[in-house]
Amino acid sequence: MNTAALPAAAPASRLRQALAHRSFAAGALLTLLLLAAATLSLVWTPWSPYEVDMAAKLRPPSARHWLGTDAFGRDVGSLLLVGARNSILVGVIAVSIGLVAGTALGLLAAMRRGWVEELIMRLTDFTFAFPAILSAIMLTAVFGAGIVNAIIAIGIFNVPTFARITRASAHAIASREYVLAARACGKGNWRITLDHVLPNILSVLIVQATIQFALAILAEAALSYLGLGTQPPQPSWGRMLSEAQTLMFQAPLLAVFPGLAIALAVLGLNLLGDGLRDLLDPRLARKR
């Protein structure tokens, strides 16, 4: 018997299991397409997304402009590609802010208990009262519209979500036998947190980060639609929708393409998160 192939069998089996999961496979495919579009925009676009050509405005899809042109003669396909890059940039930074700050606060609340936990939880309740769009409006009133303020607003809105999930998951892990054994051996709270609690809640955090990524893309599109997010001349799916709403009868496809891009990106990330939740916790898959 050839035992050298045994270590590779487990990863191959897990890969087959993941690809057999319909939600995960569909979500992974749509997410990869989103990442591919953003990566492609770094090195190539059919036309410059910043080039205005009023003589070619509102052209229908053709061999020259695959998805047509907008009211300024810009190539819609190029705008969508670069818009994907901006959406991913906002999502990654905003979710990272929420993940890092929220996880730290959630672990602190779970380990310290008492008034520290109560204070952190009440602060998260207070933060929930200010959704990302409302926070962006307040930041815009003080500092002006822009993508940075949109990222900060979305990131702050993600913090209490991760803090609550981390606290609840850490409480569940802290009551396990191996954690009690580690405490009996003299390990301190923070050592237990880093060695036992955090590694065992990473799967929950990864799934939640995927879901929050989808919400961040949706929030960025909404803020750009209102003129509070990505500013001209940088392309944005939300602003493309805003500009297309006055041309619904002249060029309805101008609203269809960015709307479809937002829908597919959010759908893909939600399906990916749903699939990851089932794959990382087989008990949920058995209940379905």
C-alpha cells in the first residue's frame, strides 16, 4: 500500500465535498468572477473609464462598445470593471476594520466579564442605532463626501456585529472541558484566549466576514447612489445607477448592468457564506 498519498487524500476529499455543495460552488464561482473583473481592471479595460466622448454618448451595445456607452460617452463595460475594484476595496477595508476591532472588543468582554462586558455591550447597542448610511451622512456633514468617510462609516457599523458574535462564541468555547483543563493547569485568561478560544471561533468569524462583505458592497453602492460614497471621476456601481435613473426611457440598459453587477456580487458572497457555514459546521448541513 502506498502511504505517501494518504496526507493528500484529506484535502482532496474536502475539495470534492466543497464543490459538491451547491451554495458554496455557486457562491465561489460568482465571487471569483467578481475578483477576476477587479483584477483585470488593474491591467486592462476595453476603454479608459475616464475618457469622455460626447459624440458617442448613449450608444447601444455593439462590437465597439460591448455594453454601450453612458450619457458622457464612457464605455459601460470599463466602468463596471473599475467599479468592481472600488467595491472590493471598500468591502475589504471596511470589513477588516469591523473584524479587528469587533473581535478584540468581543474577546475582551468575554474574558473580563462584569462591568467591562456590560460597558462594551451597551456601546455596541448604541452603535447599532447609527446605520452605515446615517453615519456616512453625519461624517459627510462634518468632513465632506468621499470614499474614506464611507469606508469609516461602514467599518464602524461592522464593529458591533463582530463584537456580539465573538462574545457569544467565546462564551460557548470557554465552558468546554479543554478550556477548563487549561485553566486548571494555571493558564491565564489571555493565554487561554489566544491558544484555545480564538482558533476555535475563527470559522464563525470567517463566515460572518463573508456576509458582512456583501453588506459592505451594498452599503457602498447605496452611499454612492446618494452622492456620499465614491466621488467622480472614480467609477462606482451605485453612482452609475444614480446617473441612469434620469435616462430610464432613453437607455434602460444603463440601469440594468450596474444593478445586475451589484445583485450578482451580493448573491455570490451570501451563497459563499452560506456554503462555508455548512462546510465548517457539518451539524448545520445535517439539519437541512
